[in-house]
Amino acid sequence: MELFVAFKSPLISLGRYTIDTVKDMGRIALFFAKGFVLIFPRPVQFNKILQQIYFIGMKSIFVVCLTGAFTGMVLGLQGYYLLVKYGSTGVLGSAVALSLIREMGPVLTAVMVIARGGSAMAAEIGIMRISEQIDALETMDIDPLRFLVSPRIAAALISFPLLTALFDVVGILGGYLTGSVLLGVNPELYFSRVESSVALMDVAGGFIKSIVFAVIVVSICCFQGYFTHTRTEFGAKGVSMSTTSAVVLSCVMILVADYVLTSFLL
Amino acid sequence: MAPALIELKDTVKWLGPNKVLDGVNLRIYRGQITSIIGQSGVGKSVLLKHIIGLLEPDSGQVLFEGKALAAMKKIERKALKRKFSYVFQDTALFDFLTVFENVALPLTENSVCSETEVNQRVRGKLHQLDLHKIDNQYPSQLSGGMKKRVALARALVTDPEIVLFDEPTTGLDPIRKTAVHSMISDYQKRLGFTSIIVSHEIPDVFFISQRVAMIDGGRIRFEGTPEEIQQSADPVVRSFIQGLESPHDELTGIASQSLGQKRLAREMFRLQRHARPFSIVLLSVENLEDVDRIAGHVASQTALKNFATFVKNNTYLTDTCFRYDMNKLMVVLPDTDADQADMFCKKLSRNLNTDAIFDPSEDRKGLCFALSAGIAQAQEDSRIDAMLSGVEKRQNIFYECRI
């Protein structure tokens, strides 16, 4: 009997955890759906969407370029030393471009935006929640989801694919820098390989991934901030825990979603 | 009595393991100011949040014009919400918006009027609350008192039918505190809105409220008029009120109303026992609302404070001067008959000048100050309340100045 109880308790915990997680996923999905639908009723909040594009997109350009350049450079370096063993350094352009466009671009852009914009979203909305600013919106008959979440969703859906494209371009140039300028691969061969090996499906696949990642990041980060008050921790501690959860959960979900999407897109 | 506008019936609310509201029954009547008083942490703010629908009761009902909020359709609740405004205890101002944008937000987001009208209404409200010089600043750059006033401006800019104030004066200095009370009372008279104020400011809220409810142990311990609560025999109510009442009026620095009433009772006893005569003089500032409109509520309350100081300086040590109402002072003159009290008023009128009331450094153009006085000599067989109501009826303007 005791053995049964000892086994039962972790099983109950696991079951409860699984049910809670699935419930939370459902709530996040509904939260996103509501926020997305509220982008469109007139008057469309152009100013707020532009402000968020500036914050999520424009202000991330530098960090995305920096990450893109170094990722491309590392790919060029690693790729060259791998390919040189087989005497096929000519395909370096294909290797760098395809890894960037299909995988590295969408994933690393999303991770960078989570670090820069996602954590800020969770913290900002969380602080608004604990200082009753969200309640104040409700008392003024202003829908907090439309006011706070919808512009962020719209901005993320616009910014993520553009940032991913930028990451890819800068990454390919980074690969050229190490592969051709430093290690002597023929530049014309490098770029012609890039052009010939990248099909429209690869670019489309990368964009689909970036849009899905945008949905995941903005939903999780806004959700964590918006429901800070339902946590067991209160006040500043609650906001800090929400921000941490937002970052960790978004990163994990990005990698999980990346695997699922890749298996469908290949 | 007219049917209640808002009614809470057996409202129960648990917050975590705490039962904050334990069967609250309360009625709020249209066009009245109702104050909710009670110790900290007894659920006054929670009660207010149930009224506006930010919190739902675990059991019981909140009725608006006899209809339960929970039974209302979404569109009805939306329409109802537009009738309400809420002033939060911690202001809940949007820290990423300027003062102007904060006040304009309920108008711009709900597209209720044109941009020009928004501009006009917001500027008007900021001017009334003496905030027009800081309209470009952010809430984090403001003092606590200023933030409170911005929150008030934001609540009143939509001309709501029902305004809920959650401790609107906490953290303000005495002049601004009474300026806020006078503003609430003034707006309520002019616009006729219904108001619910959660407050600790006793007896100040009694001056402006028509009804008072005291919450204790999750239930309404007392509900009635300010006069009734001050005469309540309930030991819990009495100890709460007396615990908060200061012997001195916070704004004017003169004796408080309760101390004045005690002094009146003592003089009456002396008259009946030792035949020592005494008179009372009721001094009312008749046009404080005009000063409000021209120079703002802070200027009007400063004028009242200055006037109280002037009266106090013109009385003897044995006289008692106390705050009788929002704009009324009473002077109790022992060993004085009606003729001598009349001479006292004449002396006040002779000595009073505009510089004593209004700050000479401020722009005072268009301001007017009118005082009326009512005099009564106590008789051995007269009752204090009859004497007070009599003196209120016999008031005549005895001083007027225009600048």
C-alpha cells in the first residue's frame, strides 16, 4: 500500500502539471486570438502599432545585425574547414545561406527579440497590472487587450519577418567575409551558390517560421505580464517572475515549434 | 425614500483565505455623496471595486437601478461603465503618458468628441485643478499631491454620472485636502452626480456627505446621515470616529467641530447653573464657490484659512472659534449678550481687508468676498440644536468686497 502511495503521489503531480500546462496553452491561445481580432476594429490604432514597430523592430536592428554577422562568420569558418576536407569549398555559399534562411535566421532573431523586446513587454504590462493601470483602463471602458496587446501583436507580426530577412542578409555577408575575404573562397562562386541553391520555398519556410515565432513570443510575453496578479508572488517579485517565465517559456517554445515546423516544411 | 441607485445585497467576497466582505448590504442614492469609512484593510476598496464591476461577488448581488450587474448583457454593462468614473487610491496614472495625455485618454480612446473639443475640455479641467502649468510632464516627475489632482481631472473629464473616489485626499496637505473636498462637493452640486467616497478624513467628509456608511468586520456597521453617525451610541462607531478626530481643524487650525460642540454644551451648562450669558456668532463665507470658479479651489481654501486666522486673531482667549461647516465658522462668546456680539461683528467688519483674505502676490482681479453673520444670545430654556438652526436662518450679509 505504501509503495502504491509513493508511486501515486508523483503521478498525481505529473498529471496535475500536465493538465495545468495544457490549460495555460489554451488560455494563451485564446488570449492571442482575442488580441489579434481586436487589431482590426476601427479606428485602427496606427500610432500605437508604429510605436511598437519602432520598439520591437527598429530598436532590435543593431543587435540582430550584430548577431547575424557573427553567426554568418562562424558558419563560414566552420563550413570552410569541414568542406575543405572533402575539397568542396565551392558549396560554402549554399551551406551558409541554407542554414541561415531555413534555421538560424528565424530562431536566432526570435531569441534576440525575446531578450530585447519580449522581456520588456512582460515587465511593462506586469507593472501596469500591479499599479492598477489595467484596472483603470477597464473603468474608463477602454479594452486593455486592444489598448495594450493588439498593437504589440500587429507590430511583432510585421517586425519578425523583416528582422529575420535582415539577419539572413547580414549573415550571408558575414559568411562571405570569413569564407571569401579571409579564407580565399572565390566570391563569385560563393554568391552564385547562394543564388542557385536557395529556392523560394526555403525563403517562404523561413518567413512562416518567423511569423509563428512572432505569435509565440508576443502571446507568451504579453500573457505573462497581463496575468502577473494571478501568480503566487506579488508586487515587484511577481513582475520579475513573470518576466523570467516569459523569456524562458518563449525560448523553449520557439525551439519546440522550430522542430515541429521543420518536420512539416522539409 | 427614493429607490436606491446602487444596492449591494448580502455581498460576500473571499480574497485568498480571507473573507473580506461578509454579507454587505448597502444602498447608494442618486445625486448624493455617500462616504464609506472604516479601519484600514476592512475591505472599503474591495467594496468600491464591486460597485464598478472590477470584482465580482462570490455570493450576493450588486444591483444598479434594481437590475443585477451579473444579469446584464455585455452591451448594457458597457453602457453602464461609461456612466462611472473611478479615482484610484494610488492614482493609477499611465506613467508613459504626459499629464495632458492621461487626462485626455478617456475621451480620445472612446472617440466621444472631436480633437478640438478634447483639447478644450482637458485644458479646462487642468486649469480648474491648477494643473495647466504641468501638462507636459510625466507622472513620475510629479509630487504625490499633484498626481492625485491629475487622477481627479481624469475622472471628471468625462462628466460622469457616478464617481467613485478611493481615498482621494490621502497624502495631500490640509489646504489641498479641503480643496479636493470642496471641489467634489462643488462639482456634485453643479453636475448633480452621485458619488461614493472611501475616506479616513473625519470630520471633513461629514461636511460634504449626505450619507455615511461604516464598514467593520466585513459588514456595514452603520448607515445613515453624518449627524446620525456623530450621535451614534454604538461603541465601535464612537471609538472609531473619536479616534480619528483631531481637536483642531486641519485646514484652519482653529478648534474642530466636536470640540466646539463640547464648548457650546459647557457654556449652556454655565448659563443654566450660574446665569452666565453667552452668545454665538455664525460667520459664513457666502461666495466661496465663485472664488473656486475664478481662482481655483486651492485659492478659495487658502482664503477660508486666512479668514479663520483673522477671526481667531480678533477673539479673546476665552472665546472659542470652531469650524462649523465647509464654509462656516462659529464663534462662542462667553459673558457676552447679543448687543456685544453685534459689536464684535462690527469690529470684524472694520478690521477686515482684502489683503488679510487673498494673497496680495496673486492675481486677484474679479474676486469677491462676501460674509454673512448670524447672532444669537442663548436663553436658559433654549436647546442648542434649536439655537443653531435659528442662527442659520437669521444670517445677514455684513461684509462685502470686490477687487
